[in-house]
Amino acid sequence: MKALMISADNFEDSELLVPYYRLKEAGVEVAVTSLSRGAIKGKPDRNGHRILGS
């Protein structure tokens, strides 16, 4: 099974990465894309926690 996740720059880490890793754990091949060119960057959640380093 395959999934395509669409995100934008300045996403909250958990909004993208938690579903991403859950799908990967379930054996789904996941691709992430954006409407803008280049890399997109996340931000900490409202409590200031980061899932990945900045």
C-alpha cells in the first residue's frame, strides 16, 4: 500500500510526523510532498516540544 502526504512549510511537527511514522509502522510506503519547491520546515508544538531537532 502507498500513501501521499501533502504538507506546507511551518507545519507543526506532530501534525506531519506522527501520522507519517504510524503509516510506516503499518507497512505503508509513504511519500511527502508540498506545493512549494524545496525543503519544508516544521515547528514545535504549542507546548514547545520538537519531534525532530531543528
